[in-house]
Amino acid sequence: MEPPISLEVDPNRRYATLTFLRGAVVAICIAVLAGLLGAFYYIPQMAPVMQGLGIQFAALRPLHTTFAVVFILLGGMAVVHRFFEDVAGPMSAGEKVRLRIQVISWAIAGVGVFFTMLIGVGSGREYMGFHPIFSIPIALGWLMFTWNYFSHLGRGLMSRPIHATMWGIGSLFFLYTFSEQHAWLMPEIFSEPITDMRLQWKATGTLVGSFNLFVYGTLYYVGCKLSNCERYAHSRLAYALFAVGLLNSFTNFAHHTYHLPQSHTVKWISFVVSMAEIILFFRVIMDITAMVKASKPAPPCGIQAFLTAAKWWTGFILGTSLIISIPPINSLIHGTRLVMGHAMGAEIGIDCMALFAGITWILSEIQSRRGIEATVFATREYCNLIKGLNVGVIGLVGWLTISGAGTSIYRYDGLASPAWITSAGPWIFAASGILAAYFLLQLLRIWLSVVFARHRQN
């Protein structure tokens, strides 16, 4: 493993890690609360009550999805800054200024997006539902981060551990796709619905690809730290996943747009590359899980529990992806709740579980530095919360998958959705969502108590 530059870690770097960790935890709190309130809308008797309180579903959904993405990006960035603690020396004056600009810019954007979405001001775009004026501070913050990142790791980036390469390319990739997401602001694009939709799906696919690189990098980095070995991060399999994942980021939109006019060759390339990426990722996460499990001393059980959950969710998403990407089946399930369940399973089950493992590792390290030996992250209670969270998410994703499949079958016969879906669905969805939110909020309560605790050593 590459040795740290200094035995004494720059306090500014530790503060940067903690700052982005705090931002990530706050972001997921907003996402969970918005999702929880949105779940009540699925109960017929509760919808009028929510409307009477002035809580509109049209504002809750973009809040939920936007801040879920913000959590993934900020959580990944916290892990990157933890990596800087290992390999970078003290912050230079210029780096401190750029970091300060990044934090202030994103704080302005976060607060602005939150309050404008509450009052219904936004773009209406998927994953980019905020008003485009906030794209300016967001882009500025990314430019500052990318500048700082390559000032340390720009030379020889491809020869470093794969997580360093993924994060560097991911930051450049985000800037590219973030620009592409705004093509709809051009009148000639917005006036052509098919072109707009095709471009929006392509840009959204590359956006997901960019934050996937931060998630994949987190898995490699945490696995290397816990096993005290970087050999796997230099393996051919690691670089194969990186190459296929990067290619898939440019092609994966096509298996979401079978209903739009496009070449069948493009569709097949998208299908094959997408399946290759998830197969490789499934192999990687199985290897990392086994490597962490065999590490000495054993890491806190909470880390292992999140990695194990991510492994099984990846296997489930792999299986369903193979099925729903088949064109005739895709034509039936497109627009049903099955697609929503698939996306939710991928984002929560894979991306979030992997990041939860990285966050748990950083938080347990913070507690260790504060002299807390009996860390909460190694307790049975913490692991039970993880199990409860996964039960709730299984209920959510399972019901969406079943109801979406049922709707697809009835659609094939030219019939409306069956009564058992329309009558039982809202209650099952709401109950599963509330259950998942309860356990996740319990986990967040623990995280908040650590990241916002006042202590001399952070």
C-alpha cells in the first residue's frame, strides 16, 4: 500500500472529509424525509390531509430524487478526501481557497435548491429538477474540486490504484455530462420532443455513469484499507470494470429508449455493454466482500453487513436487468412500476449500500481517534438496523416489481391493471416505504451524533 506522505495528517484535510460527510448525511436526511412524506400520498385517506397541510407531491418527488443523488456525490467526495489524508501533504494556500469556494458554492446551491423546490420552482427534468440558475454554483464547485484533485494526482493517474483513476475520470466525466444535461435550454433542442428525450436519456445515463465511478472507487478504496493490500486495485479485473463502465456510460441510454427511433445496432451495443458492466461489478463486489471478511483484524460488522447487502442487491439487479432489457419484454414493462423498482433497487441496493459501508468505516475511524473503543458500528443493534433497512427496501422493490409485471401482462392482453394492484398497492408501498425510512432514520441518528459531535480531534 502506498505510504502516507506525512505521519501527521493535515487537520484541514480531516476537516474537509468531515465537511463533505456532514453534507452527505444532511442530504440523505432530506431525501428520506421527502420520500417518507411522499409515501403517505399513496394512502388514499392521507392524500387530502397532506394537501391540506400544503405539502404537495409534485414538490416532494424532485426533492427526494435530487438529494438522493446529492448524497451519492457528497458521500463519494468524503471518501475521496479521506484518501487525500493518505496520499497528499498539507494543503497549499491555493487549495484552501479552492476548497472554500467549492464548499460555499455548493452550500448556496443546496439551500437554494431545497427552498425553491419546496415552493414548486424547478426545471421538471429527471435528476436535474432544480432551476438551472443553481447549475452555476454547482459547476463552479466541481471545477474547484477537479482542479485540486489533478493538482495532486494528475501525473501518472493511470498507474495509481484504480480508485484514484476512477475518481479523477469521474470528476471530468461529471463536468461533461452536467453540461450536456443543459442542452434542453437551447430552443432548437427543446422544440424537438424526440431529440430532447433522446438527449435527456443519454445525458442521464452518463450522469449515472459519473457517480458510479465514485461508488466503484469507494468499494476498492475501503476494501484496500481494510485488507491493508492494494494488489486488487491494480488487477486486470479492476481495469476491465473501469473500461467497460466508462464505455457503458456513453451507451447505456439506448436500452432505456427502445420506444424511440434509433438503430438496432445501437440497442444491441447498449444491451451487451450494460450486461458486461454489471456482471463484472458483481464479480468485483463478491471478491471485495470476501477480502474484507478475511481481513485481520476483522472490521466492524456494520461495514461487512453493508457490503454483503450490496453484493446480493447487485446479483438481483443483474438478474432483472438481463430480463427487462430484452426488447419485447422492455416494450411491455416500459412506463410501469417495474422500471421504478429496478431503478430504486440499483440506487439504494447498490450505490447507497456501498457508500454506507464507506461512511461507516470513516465514522468508526473518527470514533477510534476520539478514544471510543466500543464503537457502535460493531454492535448487534447496528447490524439489526441494517437488516431492517434491507427488509423495508425489499418490500418496496419487490412490490414495485410484482405490480409492474402484473400490469405488463394485463397490458399485453389490452386490459387495465387488475384490481388487486390498484387496491392493495398503495398500502403495501406506503408500509414498505415507512418501514425502510424508519430504519434508515435510526442509522442516520447515529451518524448525525458522530459527525456533528463537538470534539477536539475530528
